[in-house]
Amino acid sequence: MKLSVVIPVHNEADGIEETVLNLFVRLKRADIAFEILVVDDHSSDETPLILERLKTEIPGVRFVKNPSQKGFGLAVRTGLKAFKGDAVAIVMGDGSDSPEDVVRFFRKLEDGYDAVFGSRFITGGIVEDYPFHKLVLNRVVNQFIRVLFQIRYNDTTNAFKMYRRRTVEGLRPFLSHHFNLTVELPLKAITRGYSYAVLPNSWKNRRSGESKLRLKEMGSRYLFIILYCLIEKWLSVGDYKKETF
């Protein structure tokens, strides 16, 4: 099974090379067939130049541009359309996600699950330098989602997740343009009956650049996609359920 790692980036010139190199080294050491697909989301710094160089220097690295308007979700959707593997992981370009976790999640996916979700807030999870106000808001939003959907998973907003190709295809169409895609994908997978495992993962705050997540802009977008998935759960009469053979 081949793994694609999709990395959306916007102005990550200070850290994207280290992120790609660390992933390359760890996946090679684990003897996993892979590609690293970096999606440039309208960067205005030297990120595209660095990616052009990396794709010629490092085997398995590809670089595409988000052809639509700027947006984290649209960049990820570009990657989910272009990836070539049998499975795909969504990894942040700022180095906040661990290559070790990518390997662990892939091994779990090999057990037959349709998806593997990360949680930073279960035994074994690690969070470094999470701004306090964001941490509090994260816990409130995730508890709200847990109660609303009656699920045990406690880190739905966590971007770090892995899906089989057939799972990604079964979650279409995608609606989110921004970070709310991180909520749309797992809630659709759960609602539509795809099997998933939850593993602890580590997250550390970026050491360079600035966060692209703007909380004031995202509140209504998160609420929209949460309510959309809830309406699907209540009213779709199973029209989007995973097909079983």
C-alpha cells in the first residue's frame, strides 16, 4: 500500500524544507512506499522556489498549486484530488506534526481501518506551547461536537488524520474552503459509517512564521459545517452511508 502525504502550505519558506526532509527520512527508514505532495496555497514568499528545488532533489516529492482562491481547505482539496497513493495523510507544513506519528498511523491503517484519527488529548498525546485561549476554545468546541454527535472522539478539530483512498471518495462532495475541512472530513466519515481508530498524536506550536488560523473568521464556518453534517446524520436516511459488499 502506498501512502500519500498531503501538505498544504502558505508562506512557509522558513520551515517547509525541514518538514519535507524529516518526513522523507522517516518514511524511507520505515520502508513505506510514499509520495509527499505539497500544495502551495498562493504563497507570496520563497515557498514555491523552495518546493521547485525540493521536487528535483528528493525522490517522491511533488509540488502542485491550489488553482482556486486561497484557503486551507481548498488547498487540501487540491491535494485530495491529485494524490496517487492508496491512502493519504494530511500533515501541516509548519512542522507541528510528527513524522513518527505518520508511520504509526499508517501501520494502524494497515490493520484494515477506513481512517485513523489523531487525538492530542488522550493518554500518550502531547501538546507543546498551545496558546491558552486557543486551548480553552479547542476543548469547548470539541466537547460541543462530542455531545451533539454522541461520539467518544474528543479531538475532531485536529487536522492530523489519515484516510484510505476509498474513504476519501466516499466523503465527497467537499464543502469547506478553510480550516473547517478538518471537521468536515471526520464527521462525514463517522456519520457515513466508515470504520476508524483513534491514536494519540503529538503537536507542537510552530517555531517560525505565523499561524494561518484566524479564530474570529472561522467561528461561523465551523458552525456551518457542523450543522451540515448533523443535518445529514438526521435527515439523509442513509443515502451517503458507506457501501458494503
